[in-house]
Amino acid sequence: MLDPLSSGTILLALAALAAFAVVVVAIKIAIKLAIRVGIVAAVVLAALYATGFVGLPF
């Protein structure tokens, strides 16, 4: 049988692995969201520039 110390260590390692997986998934979602927000902002800014609402010195 496993002694309590080794089983606790195994559980701690599994908890750390699960936490790492959650962080990786959260970062992937945040990157996708940031890309989508950036694309929408670029389209809105281009539309405002094309209609003359924003006077950018380009």
C-alpha cells in the first residue's frame, strides 16, 4: 500500500498539473479574444477614417 506521504505527493502533483492545464487553456482563450478585439478595433477605426470622423495624419 502507499503511505500517506507518497499519496499526498501524488495528489499534489496531479493538482499542480490540473492548475497548469487550466492556465494554458485560459491563456489560449485570452489570446483568441485579444485577436478578435484587435480585428474589430482595426475595422472600426478604418471605417471611421474612411468616413472622415477621425483625422489621422497618414
